Amino acid sequence: MRWLASVERETEGPTALDKRVLTLLPAGTTDLTVATQLGLSPRTMHRRLRRLMDLAGVRTRMQLGGHAVRHGWKEGPVTRRT
């Protein structure tokens, strides 16, 4: 598992899992719900978001969402599950 984490860190952009995170967050789900749906711990979820914000050079999640849309980091729309 340690090897996989180091490979992901070396990528230039978001991983496939990062793109799923970016797709789920605007759908109105909480960080904890996204983490649970993707099989991540809340801490890992937080680290992924921080890494994405650093990659994008933004400070807020709203800015991250805008950057993700402009740069094709997001997958297709997801409908909110209730």
C-alpha cells in the first residue's frame, strides 16, 4: 500500500480516485459520506482534498470546484442520493 501512495503522489494531476472525490463533493454529500462511499478514512479524505487544493493552487473548496471544472478534473455529474 505504501508503494501505491508514493506512485499517486508523483502524478502531475488528480488520480481517478481524486476525480471521483471531486464529483461527489458538489453533489451535496459531506466529507464523511464521500470517504465512506469511497472506502477511505476521514483523514485520508482530508489529505486528498488538501493535495488537490495544493495542485490547483487554490485556498477554498469553491475555488477547487471551479478549477476542477475548467481543467477537466471532474467526471460527469452525479445526482444527489437521499
